[in-house]
Amino acid sequence: MERTEILTADDAGIARAAELLAGGGLVAFPTETVYGLGGDARRDETTARIFEAKGRPRFNPLISHLPDLEAAEALAQFDARARALAERFWPGPLTLVLPLREGAGISPLATAGLPTVALRVPAHPVARALLTAFGGPLAAPSANPSGRVSPTRADHVLAGLSGKIAAVIDGGPCAVGVESTILGLDGEPRLLRPGGLPVEALEEALGQRIATGGDAKRPNAPGQLSSHYAPAAQVRLEARAAETGEILVGFGPVKGDLTLSDSGDPVEAAARLFHILREADALAGPAGRIAFAPIPEQGLGRAINDRLRRAAAPRG
Ligand code: TXA
Ligand code: MG
């Protein structure tokens, strides 16, 4: 156990975080999607400690975060498509999986030994300031124990990882609220995870439909393991009313004990999703049940439904 420092999202807090990272420590920091559990992506020991702190299986690779496209191009091979998407959507909630450059210096633990690397340039000002102050790639999975609900506030991070990491920077709630969209671009474009950038925007930019899913030989994004984002309570989907003993989470016309968005706005619902999952879990209690109203499968609704299906999946 170590004492986890709670740092302010100002120059002093960022300088302290950069110092801890330079010493090989783990620091959780806000991004516009969710809080990340950051560590130097070039150091084997540090990346090993990220897997250990999360209890994450070693075969599931990490995203490396960079301050800009130029820094990203030093690590991976960008073709014209990849560069065009990066120029259009970075900084922002998009992760690109690209062929790893020879001698990039990323720890093979971070890439799980794959010939590809997942890269993202986050938009959150605190994440950007931290990446600039640190001056290297930060491996950062979501800052939660593996398989549990992702954190969108500093207190969510502390609830799962206090005593296991050096520090968390408290930057308030995350604006997007679901993880980045992951696009595989090491061949034909493949959607590896729906997320904070609607896939429709990527299809429009690429001028083609994007196939879903990975190929069987490679780890797909969070869950080949389909149970993920799991609260303690059981989860039921597509509910229009509560059954006895259930906490109902509403959306639009379906009014519940809690709601993702009264007005039926999927952007608002994404921003609130993980906090509401935690609140509903607390209300339902350990043997409780949570029911979610239906959410249309478009725009951010795809990312929300993906997370809810995993939250509802049978536990392994
Ligand atoms: O929004 C986000 O993406 C957040 C913030 C902190 O940036 N990070 C995040 O990381 O969600 P994580 O580790 O929870 O999810 C990363 C996903 C994993 O499911 C992993 O399978 C996939 O990215 N991934 C990483 N490298 C890959 C690769 N080379 N090929 C295919 N998938 C990869
Ligand atoms: Mg995660």
C-alpha cells in the first residue's frame, strides 16, 4: 500500500504529477472521456505495475497517450487515411491502432507484444498539460479495477485504486463520459470499440462504411471478455417500467428513479452513464437489481449500449 496523493488540476499539481511519473510512479489523470491510469509507456516495470494495480490480464494492451500528432508519428506508421483522421479528430476521443514503428521504444508490455500500437491525443487541458510536462508517451487504461465501472470523477478513481497508485489529479467530472472510439487502421478500417466519437463521423470522414469487430487472432477492445463495466447489482436492459425491487434508470420518455437524460439526449446520457451506474448500484444494494430504459442505437447511443450490454452480461 502507498498513500495516494490527491493533486489539484493547476500548475503545482501537474508539476508534482510529472515528477511522480518521471520516477516511474502511476498517476491517474482526467481526460475528456474517462480518468486514465497513467504511467511511462517506455518502462517495462511501470507498465507492469499498471496491469497489477488494475488486476488486468497481461494480454490486453494499453493505449499510449501523446501531446500531438507529431509525437504520435514517431511511434507508429501513419498512412494518408490515418493522418487525415488524426488531423480532423485529434485532440479528441479517438484512438487509432496502427503498425508500430521499429525502435519506437514503447514497452512490449504496453502493446502486449503485438506489431500494432493504440495511440490517442486527448483534448482535456489537464491531460495535455501533463503530457507536455512529462515529455513522453503515457500508457493509460481507464483508472478502475479491471472489469468494473470506468471512472469519470476523481472520487471514482479513489474508490477503486486508493493505496495502489501514487496520485490522482482531480480535474472534476469528464465531459464525454465514455471511453474513446477505437479504430483499427492496420488494414481495412475496423471498429474495435464504439466510444466518444460517433462512428458515423468516422464513416463520413473516410467515405466508407466501417466493419465492426476485430479478427479472431487479435485481442479486440475491452471485451472478448464480454462481462465488463460490471456493477455489484444485476442489470436488465430495454426496460420500460421497473419490476418489483428494481431501480429503474430512465431515458427520455421512460421516467425512472434516476435518469440518464430527461430530454433523451445521448450526449448528456454518455456524460452521466458511469456515475449513474455507480449511484444505481449504491441504491440497489449488494443483491440488488438495476433496469435501464432503451436508448437508440445511433451516435453516442452505440457506445452507451455497448457498455450497458457488457454491464448486463453474465459474470464469468
Ligand atoms: O478513452 C479512453 O480510451 C481511455 C482514456 C483514459 O484515454 N482509455 C481506455 O483504455 O479506455 P483501456 O485500456 O481501458 O482500453 C484500451 C483498449 C483495450 O480494450 C485494448 O484491448 C485496446 O484498447 N487496444 C490497445 N492496444 C491495442 C492493439 N494494439 N490492438 C487492438 N486493440 C488494442
Ligand atoms: Mg477500461
